[in-house]
Amino acid sequence: MSHNKLHRLTLCAIILCTPHIQLSVKSISRAVNFKYRFNHKDQGGLHPICNKTELDLEKGLEMRKWVLSGILASEETYLSHLEALLLPMKPLKAAATTSQPVLTIPQIETIFFKVPELYEVHKEFYDGLLPRVQQWSHHQRVGDLFQKQAGQLGVYRAFVDNYEVAVETAEKCCQANTQFAEISEVMGTAHAAVSPSSPTALLYKPVDRVTRSTLVLHDLLKHTPSSHPDHPLLQDALRISQNFLSSINEETTPRRQSMTVKKGENRQLLKDSFMVELVEGTRKLRHVFLFTDLLLCAKLKKQIGGKSQQYDSKWYIPLSDLTFQNTDESEPLPIPQVPDEELDAMKVKISHIKNEIQREKRANKGSKVIDRLRKKLSEQESLLLLTSPSMALRVHSRNGKGYMFLMSSDYERAEWKEMIQEQQKKCFKSFSLTSMELQMLTNSCVKLQTVHHIPLTINKEEDESPGLHGFLNVIVHSASGLKQSLNLYCTLEVDSFGYFASKAKTRVYRYTTEPKWNEEFEIDLEGSQTLRLLCYEKSYNKTKQNKEDGDSTDRIIGKGQIPLDPQTLLGKDWQRTVIPMTGVSVKLSMKFTSREFSLKRMPSRKPMGVFGIKISTVTKREHSKVPYIVRQCLEEIERRGMEEVGIYRVSGVATDIQVLKAAFDTNNKDVSVMMSEMDVNAIAGTLKLYFRELPEPLFTDDLYPNFAGGIALSDSVAKESCMLNLLLSLPEPNLVTFLFLLDHLKRVADKESINKMSLHNLATVFGPTLLRPAEKDSKIPTNPTQPISMGDSWSLEVMSQVQVLLYFLQLETIPTPDSKRQSILFSTEV
């Protein structure tokens, strides 16, 4: 029996399915670029980089069909190969139950391990794609098919892990069994009839399905507009595929340890991530691994003397024993919260260090200085990563032992819970690992991990996008696709400082299948790259609590995300998009404003209006000390908004704010009636918009640098003297208006236990609005994607503005000279 004949039956199945071990993601990119240069030349010299004209978009959308037609043909051939390879498996299994078996059942299962599953994965993908290509239109969606297929790469992972065992078993069986060798020879003939390539040729030129899928995803993304619903799904599938290929490519000899466990079953890694665990009140950084049958929590050991990465196992729970409910019915322990002021102080330190690194690089100083700064940066970012999460994910073992992870993103918490619950449907038996098995499993995590670095910005590659710095205006329009009426609301999350956090929340739309929020939010971006949206069903049962996290029982009914692509958002007007989710789709509009343009305070062209008009002009015209719009808004909020959760932080409906703006600008006499009928958040939004659109900030352009310098003083006595003298140097309309607002904000903070608005929260909202200077006084560079220094100098500026307002909010009284106090207290015109 020749060695080549052996491979026609057994190794052909293995090699046919095995990804190229040495093909890196970068080499894939080079292959994609070469392929496009070659193919486009053949098709009339089309250049791969599209000019964003309608003609180019049309051609790009047409190319999607041709790319998909190619993958359909390839899938059809591949399925034929797999069918031929599976032909002898059933007869071999049948013979194994007789008195004269050719192979034993364990030998058959080892040799053909995961080949039937691979066939099912590709058959399902082919059956889903074929009708969509046959009924093609430019609006046709296929991203969900690629995303689902990428999510099944664990089958390939298991196949690769079993590779060496399968080869060894096949070789031994061939040498020991003449009958099996004869079947191999017949199989070679059958396979040759199916495929124009000989089985021997396939041995040296394997059909690499994962690599091909990655290339196709590159192709599709090149020709899929970022506004197309497929775009985020294809990006997600590409990310998963590239991570998978990276994990394969990083393997070196000896190969990855097989994860075959008892009874020939295979343990696959489904998901892993760095998380914060709360252990006896102390936050600990962990690396958590979800396998097909258990959840493992490990600690990354410190690397000493160039040793390779290692993990220590902290605990594990078999999925059959895992529950999210507390089995002993005890109340969940409270989560220790880190004050916002401390988190902001850490961000200030991080921004300072990043600025120092940039200065040292520009000055071409020695690498030792930069290395020392990078170490400090890593320490500060690690501290922020540990202290910022406050959202609990509790897991319990059936024996009563419980563990708590802290997360900053409900999106990520939902991902973990969903994946665990889905996998639990397949896990029925409890088990325990021996100390040796646990050690082997923990050791294998070094090779199996897909997340290789702690999510710190310092760990980003040099050529990786620094993200966007500026403001993202998002309008959440409506949702569709619901089968029943629900009470719905949405939240928005963006990433900054290495982690995701919730930034905005719509109002609840009551009992409908077609909610129409049309709410606009302004989200501050700090190196952000992704926008996430979660859609919830609101629970109004106040007595019912989730024991697993202590939160209300609001249920996530859908979640999705879109990349914040600078090329798509920069210099553009509103961009409309749809985020498709399971069972529901949400329509959004987005507009990005860079730091450069967000600083512009444009004077109004309506001299008789109030928005964009100097505060001194308005008060003089009105014969008042405080503008009418400020007094009216504060009066209405004092009347019915003091206990509104998130007042001033939660955005009002954009259309309502514009209606109120027009009413105040035209001096509409019915404005007070209009306000009484509007949502109080719209009134708060109108007030913030008024201060933001002043042609000069309330604290004035001239005094702004002095306020920024005064708040940085370390001596408390000098700081108080400086800050109070500066405050009293403001023009009288500015000073009186500020003190009027300051008293109101303190009264809002007095009800913090109800409205959740602390002095620090209010300072965060109003600080930049009241202090941000006009563009001519800003030193912020104009390129919003410029690396670190731009974004972080802006962060420092914003945080300084917050600190100035917080300083005055925290003062019990502001001593004013008699003349000004008389003016303020005894004026009947305020």
C-alpha cells in the first residue's frame, strides 16, 4: 500500500479542510491587493480604490454579486469533495459492529473527526446563500450568513486540534489492516472522479476554506458601502476569521496541545476576555475562558526573565453546574463604587503621560525616557481598567459558591450570558477535573487564547487607527420588525480609554410595535472606534429584581454595533444607517463634528433673537439681570424636573428643542405654555443649547486661560483667592447669570439620591458648555484623527473646564463685594 493511496481516504479529509498554518493575516491582505490589481486589469483597468461617485458605487454593488457567485461555485465543489470523503464512513461504522470490523468505532471517529460537522456548516451556508444570489438586488443582505459561518469556526478549531492524532491513527490503521488499505485505494478512484484535481495534488495544494472566506470577506467589504446593513456584519465576520487565522499562525512546533477529553469528546474554546473580578471587596484582573463544557477563570502570571506567558487557574465551573441565580436566596453584596472624581483624575494623568510621550518623541530623546513613561502609562491605564467597571455579572456553582465580575458594558455582559446559556443547552453531565487535567487545561490557554493583550490603549499597534476625537450627534429614529407590542428604549455605548461605557438612553416608548423616538444625543468621543446600540423591553414591576445583577428586570431584545469610520463620517452631513438585530432593526442618523469645528461659537444672524447673541446685549434689551430664557427654563425645571433621573444628562427630543429655540428667538408669547406641555429634558436641552451657542462663553474668552491656570494651583488658599477674584472680574450680566444658575444646580444636586445627578455629574455636563472658548482661542490641532496628542490635549482641556465649575459648585458660599451683592439680591429685574 503506497503512502499516497493512504492519504486518498484518510489524510485527504484532514488536509482538505486544514487552514494554511503559515498564512498570516498580513499575507492575506497582500494577496487581496494583488488579486484586485490582477482582476481589475483584466476587467478594463478598474482601479480598486473607488471614487465615491454614484457610478463607482453602482459598479461596487454589482461586484458584490460576482464575488458571491464565485464563492457559490467554490462551495459547491467543496461540498462535493466532502461528500466523497464521507462515502466510506457509514460502511466502516456498520462493519465496526460486526465480528470482523475493518476499524473500531474510536478509530473511525478519530480519523473522520468533525468532517460531518464541516459538511453541515458549509451545506447550511450554501443553502442560505444560493436563493439570495438567485434573487439578487443591490439591497440584498448576506452578512448574517457570513457572520454565522464565522461563529462556527470552532469546528475548524477542533479539527485542527485533532489533526496530529488523526494522522497518527490513519497511518497505524493502514499499516495494520490490509482491508483498510484496499478501501483507501478505491476511495482514491472515487475522489478523483469527483474532483478534476488528483487526490495526490490535493495533498500538496489543500483547499483552505477559512483563508478563502477571509479573502471573500475582504472582497465584499471593498464593494459594500458603509451605510449598507451588511457592512457591520461582514466586518464582524472578518474580525472573527482574522483572529482565528492569527491563533493558527502563532502556533509553532511542537503543535498546540490537543484538547481531546474523556470518551473522545473535544473541548473547544468559544470565547475569552480580560475581566475584573471582585474578590472579598478587592478588584482583580482575570482572563476568563469559556469552553464548550466549562468556564475557567485564570490569572496571568508576571513574566520574569523572558519566560513565556503562563496562567494560574483560580477556579472553574462546569457549564452543567453554572447558574446566574443565587442559590442561597441571600441578598447580593453591594458593589463598591469608585467616585467619578477619582476616575477623572486617572484620565487626566493618562492624558498628561501621553502628551509627555509625544513631546519626547518629537524631541528625539532617548528610548529609556520613553520606556519609563510607557511603563507609567501602562500602570495608570491598568488602574483605570480595574476601577471603572461597576456592572455586575454574577455566576454561581450549584454547590453554592459564587463569583462576581465587574463590567462597564451591558453589551459585553449580554454577549457572555447569551453564549453561556446557549452552550448550556448542550451540557447535561456534571464532572470534575483532576489537578493534572486542570493544569493541562490552564497551560493550553496560552495557545488557545484569542485575546492576547490587556485592553489598554498602550497595547495598540503603531499603525492602528487612533479613533475619533470630537462629538458624535446620533438621532435614534425608530425600530421595526417587532412581532408584539412592547415598552421599548435604547441605550448607546462607545469605547474610550480602552473600554466601552454607556453614553445615552432614549425615553421609553410605551406599548407599540413601531416605536418612533426621534431623539438626538451628543456623545463625546475620546479615541472612539465603535458605536453600540442595545434595545430593551422596560419592566414596570418595581418589586421584581434580578438576583443575578441587582438591576431591574429590563430585558435586552436586541443589540448591534457599527464602526465609526473616519472616512465615512469626516466632512459629511447626517449619515443614515440601520442596525439590524435579531427580531428588530433600529434606524439611526449620525453626524460627526471634529474638535476643530465643535469649538466654533458662531454669532447669530438674527440680531433680535437670543441664541448666538451676546448675553450683555440680551439683558440690556430685556432690561434684566438674567436673560429671560434662562429664568424661564430654570423655573420650569424647578417646578417639575428636580426629581427627574438624569436631568441635564439625558438628552431631550431634538425636534422639541428646536421648536423652543425658535419660540425664544421670535419672542413667542406662548413659550411658557409650550414649555409646560413639553418633556422636561427638552427644556434642559434648550438651556444647555443656549449657553453652548453664546458667541463668547459665560466665563469669557479673555479670562478663560486664567481660570484654567487658577484651578491647577496646588495651594488651596492661593487657589481660592485666585478663583474668586477671577469670578468677580466677570462682566455683571455674566456673573449674575452664573450665580443664578449655580444656586439652581446646587438644589438639583441636593436631590442626588433621586435624580442621580451629583455635583460632579452636573459639572461634567455644564463645565465645557460654560467655559469652552471660541475657536480662535483654542490650540487644538485641526486633524481629528491625529494621533494621541490631539485627543489627549483636548481631554485635559475638557477636564480642566469640569474642575473649574466643580470648584464653584463645592463652595458653600461665594463672598461678593457689597456693591455686587446689592445688585444681585435687590434687583427686581432678575
